[in-house]
Amino acid sequence: MSADRREDPTERRRGGSHALRGRPAATGRGAATGMTAYTAMTRAEGRLMLREPMLTFWACVFPVLLLGIFGLIPVFRTADPETGVRLIELYLPVLILLSICFIAVTGLPSILGTYRERKILKRLATTPAGWRRLIAAQLTLIGGVILVMAVVLLAVGRAAFAVPLPGNPAAYLLVLVLVTAAMLALGLLVGALTPSAKVASALGSMAFFPLMFFGGLWLPVQAMPEVLQTISGFTPLGAGSLALHEAATGQWPAALHLLVLAAYAAGLGWAAVRWFRWE
């Protein structure tokens, strides 16, 4: 992604709240000022995110295009004689995971690396806005994009290729939240440790491909040899792929898969906070 062109958010927000300009909040208005700062930060980060065409394409457009391509291949629309499941039904959750993984593991670290490289994080540390509101704004935006993409992919799959909607919507949503939390925690950890956007982008890309392999992008987890299936079940996207498929078929996901996702989210999140660096 073109992280080098990202603007200084402290410059973009000169017309925003006093809190973002580093002025002290009035007495008794701390909570309101905090919300104003968070809202202004989220809006500014949203505008900057929209100016990243490559991030928008790979995280939002590419999964939909790939779903369309898969759906046009006859073998993907043919049900397996033993299970009655079509490949397109197995790949739709994988494409949702692709969108989550790309934006969280390659996009978020690159943004944080750019801000660290340009000393933006260091300057934010001296203002009431702080880096925490920056992270909160990023997580809000990315979470919103992921939710919209999941809905779009499910709708396109249903409308264009008759892919059934999730049989257990509550479980499906729970798995999406856990996968998103795990991937965002990994993205924050990479972004917390890397000194520049280039290093962050490189490390994020190195993590992306093995994660997606075990998530079933090249071969559905259900079709992997038993050993690979076992290994995949202990990776965040492998467990997520299996759990989403279980929820899609109306089942409640296996407790092991949910536990794996929760463990990654908690462990990587703790490490990201523990090792966060200002510069």
C-alpha cells in the first residue's frame, strides 16, 4: 500500500477540536472532550484510509472479484457427491478471512510504521488525543470495513451463486469478531515493533501468506491432509475457517476453535501493548 503518501494527522486536524491541538480541556468536560477527540480522529483517519487505493482494492474489491471468478468456474458450483457441499460454499468464508487478514496484518502495521517513522506517534503522546485514540480510531474503522465486507460477500454469494446464508448467524458473528480481534492484535504487534512503513509492510506480507495458506486460500482446510488439518486448526485463520464453516452449516463452532481464536486475540493483544514503542 502507498503508506509513504499518508499525511500527518496532526496537520489534518488543525480545524478540529482543541484537544487535538494539544490544548488542555476545560474542567468538568474531560469525557466530552475525549469523545470529541476520538470522533475527530476517526473522521480524519477515515479520510486518509479512503486515499489509499491499494488498501481499498485488496481489502474490499479483490475478495468480491475473486468470489465472482470462483463462481464462474463450473467445478466450484458442483456439489461433492459425498458431502453435498460445493467449493464455492467452502471458499466464501475464506474470502472473508482474506479481507480481514489483509487490512489487519498488512494495512494497519504499515499505517503505524508510517506514523512512527514520521514522529507522529511521538507528537501525539504529548497531546490529550494520545496514541490510544489513534489506535481506537483505526480499530473502529477497520472493524467497520470488515463488517461491511462480510455482509457484501455473503450477499453476493447468496444472490449470484445461491450460497446459503449462515445457518447459525449468532455463532457466525461471534467467530468474525474473534478472528478480527486476533488479526488486529497481530497487526498491532507488528506495528508496535517496526520502525518504518517499509519494514512493517514487509513483515505483514511475510505473515499474510502462511496465515492464508492455513486459512484455506490455496486448498480448503477440509480438503487438506489430516496432519495439515490438525496444524491449521491451531492457527488463527485455520481455526477461523473451520469455525465459520461450522456456523454456516447451522452448528455451534467447536470449543477448541473458539478457544484458539480467543487465545491469539488475548496473547497478541497483550504483547502489542507490552512492547509498544513511541519511536
